[in-house]
Amino acid sequence: MTVPFAAADVWQRAFEVLRNLQGAAGSIATTQPGVLSASFRATWRSWGEKITVHIGQASDGTVVRIRSACAFPFQFFDWGVNRGNVQQIRAGLEPPHAPEAGRP
């Protein structure tokens, strides 16, 4: 996804979203420049997840790539947890929508 914010602002927003996701375990790490990594503990729906957020500057804003994968390599089904993680992070990084004209 591409967002119309500076990379530093996206970095801070991504860090906050990861920190506030339910199930965050340990710390959020910077494994490489422009990459945030977080691990999530096991729940009744999964054996845990590893999430990475890649942030890079683009001419029209900042490019963000989000990946959520099962922490346990032999887990074949995630019950939609990884998709939900990506959607929550994406929603936290998208610009707020302007109110529609004529709506109270």
C-alpha cells in the first residue's frame, strides 16, 4: 500500500499499531533499516505469528508492505488470524477519511 505521509510518520504509526495489537509478545524490533518486526504469542486460534512491516519512501508518499506469518512452521491453517493482522495494521496506517458532504 502507499500512504500520503512521510516515512518517519508512517514508521511511528506502524510502531504504535503493532504495540497496540492484542497478543503482542516481547518487543518490536528493527531487524533492518526500514523494517519493523514483531512476534505474537500463541492463542486458542494459532501457535503465534511473526509480523513484518517494510517501510520505504516513494515519490507519492510512503510504500508499506505488511506480512503476517505463522510462527510455527508446520501450522497449515491460521483461522484468518494473519489476514486479520494485516487488515488491522493497514487500517491503522490509512489516512482518515473525510466526512461525506451532506452527512451529519
